[in-house]
Amino acid sequence: MKAYQANLLNAIVLILVGLWGYLSEATADRSPTALIPVAFGVILLAMTSGVRKENKVIAHVAVTLTLLVLVMLAAMPLPARIAAGDQMGIFRIILMISASTHAMICFVQSFIAARKARQ
């Protein structure tokens, strides 16, 4: 999978799964912080065109945001969902972590390929 495709997939997963998690909570329990992955997904979605055109700056910003999302998901909501015993919440977070990990792998592979092509 090419980097822009992985970025697009990651953005869509972050948006859809983030909204699913936010909307599945009871109205009184909804926290706006649950929309953070959605916001990152929207930003990454907007960057997909630049990543597709192999714009180095946009690609590096996208990979940095993807890494930030990955670390944030693993550090904060995953342990909280595990402690709460929320199986569906754990599933949603692992789904977002998986998409972000896949995107990171694709980005690194594309950076390596670009470097080899220059040499």
C-alpha cells in the first residue's frame, strides 16, 4: 500500500471510529476529548493530496501527526478503557492504533524508497 493510501485509510478510520466512540457514549457522559482522534483524522485527510503528490513537508507533518496520534492512543485512552473493562472501547482504540501503525509503516517504507531512488 502506498503512503497516501495508508494515510487516507488512517484518516477515515480515525474519523469514523472516533465518531462511533463519541456517539456511543450516553449523552451525559460524552467528553469533547473523545473527538481528538476525529480532529486529527480530518487534518490527515486534508493532507492526503499533498502526500500523494510526494510533497516532503506535508508527508513529514503527516507522519509526525500519525506518530503523535499513535502515542496518545496508547498512552491515555487504552489504559483507561482496559481499567474500566470496556471491551468495545478497547476494540475501537486498538482499531485506531492498528490503522495508525500501518500508516507509519507505509510512511517509513516510502521514505526509505525515496532515499534509495535519490542515490
